[in-house]
Amino acid sequence: MFEKIRLYYRSLVPRLTDGQLDDLCTKLIVKQVKKGEFIVRAGEVSRFVSFMNYGLARLFYTVDGKDISVAFFNPGDYIAEYESFLTRAPAQLSIEALADTEIVDLGYDDMQGLYKKHDAFQEFGRRISECLFINLNQRNTALLSLSPEDRYRHMIANQPALMQIVPQYMLASYIGVTPEHLSRIRRKMAVGSQ
């Protein structure tokens, strides 16, 4: 049941032993999340970090009634409203399943216990934090330095499956434009490729 997550953890920290991974697996909770349900809701404390076995989810915040997509999570991703998870403060962002999704949760107290019990999990926690930081930093850099057209091209190149699954208004908010502007970008690119 936990083979994917064991492989993922071992890829991050090859020195993890089978015994340490067995100890971890006793603390994991498998959860099914239906399309449209929340994994984390803004205003609530994020109690878990989660590994996605299958599905699709988005991290977003709401301003003046409009959702702004910050990230999309795919199978094999580690997902969390990480600031809330670490600080134990209410989440500023929500995570919603965009398809039926299966996640494997690890609670805050269990993670802290693993850190104390096994040094290797200290490295694991650092590696997860580094991955989450790099993803966030890449998105921020793209928003600040790339044109909307280049952000759209980057999304197509790096997450092509999103085009088939995610509604246009979510994609538009992710690259920082209105849905109408995204339609113009798509038309312009379609004409340019002919």
C-alpha cells in the first residue's frame, strides 16, 4: 500500500533503512478525496503533509470572491499548506481536489516524533522543504520576469496535462491573467503555429 511513498522517500534520502521506513508507515493515513472536496481549507490549521498517489489538486487563495491558483499538484507530489503546517496557524490558502484523489497523510506530531527518533528524517524534512521552496520560487520568478505568453508556454511545456483537465479560469489565474486574456493568448499562439 505504501510502496510509492517508500520509493519517493528513499529517492530523497537514500540512507533511510527499511526499519525507519516501516516506522514511518505506521504513522501514515491513506485518504480518498473526491473531486471538489478540500484537502486543506483556508482558515483551518493544516494538520498534515500529504503525498499524492493519484489525482489532481490545486493550491489557491481567494481575494474579493475570486480564486487565484498558486500551484497544481500531480501524482508523486508532496502537498501541503506548508506555512500553516509548520506554524500551527490557520491556513491562508486552500487545497482542493480537481479529480478523485488519493493522498497519504503524515501528521505534524508524528513528523516531529520521527525527527527526534531517526536523524535521517531530519534530512528528509529539509529536502521536502527545499522542494516546496524551489517550486514556489520558480512560480514567483516566472510571474515577475516572464510575459503572460511565456508563462503560458512554460505551463504547456512543464504541465501539459493541465490543459485537458483544468478549467480555463483556473489556468488563467495561475499565469496571472484574466480568462479573456488567456483566450487571446491561445488564439494568437494557434495563428502563429499555422
